[in-house]
Amino acid sequence: MSQTSDRVPCPHCQASNFPSSTVCWQCGQPLQAQQSQPPTGPTPPLPGSPGPPPTHYAKPPNYLVWSILATLFCCLPAGIVSIVFAAQVDGKYASGDYAGAVAASGTARTWAWVSFGLGLAVAAVYVVLAVLGVLGRVAHSM
């Protein structure tokens, strides 16, 4: 059995309580919290918060450089869409939304390729029209 010297007095009624008690057995008032060591290790995230990204998932590429280059040299409207999605990748990954980061990465890559393809198509049409113009001039001068 435990001795009374191991007990903690209630600050309100001075009744003797066990050290692990949170309320006084006699008056029901809360007892002062025992001085304890703070928990070691990382604190768990609050319920409902996404928390940090899992360590076993690699950060998806953001394709920001490719998006900027496609915007400058190929097709401005599709490139801007690519830049918008590329800018979302890092933020979503940092907030723990891995699926959203992967989706934004894929969309940024797709729109960068669309911009590149449209730029190539416009360049090809320009070359064809230039060649036809030269051939038309040559044929007209004969």
C-alpha cells in the first residue's frame, strides 16, 4: 500500500489525492497538472490537417522551366496555362497534397507540350507559305 506522503494535497480542500489524479476525490475540483517532461519527437498533426508530405513519395517535377521556354518561344496562351499549373506543384506537395501535386505536374507537362506543338505547327505553316510565295514569284516572273 502507498503511504500518505506519496499523496498530493488538493489546493481547495486539502484532501489527500493520488499523484495521478486529475480531480480531487472529495471536492471534485481540478488538481494542478504534474510537472512532466515534454513529449519527445515530432508533434502529431491536428486532425483534418494534411500534415507534411510522406517521406516515401518523391516530389513530382514542376516543369516550370519548360513551361516558361514554351511560353516564350512557342505559344503564349498554352504556355501561360502550363506556367499556372507548374507553379502549383511545389505548394501542393509542401502542404501534403501529393495527389494534387502529381495532377498539377501532369497538367503542366501536357500544356507545355501543347504549346510546343502549336509553335511547331505555326512555324511549319509559315515555312510552307514562304516557299509558296517564293515559287509564285518565280513562276510569275517567267
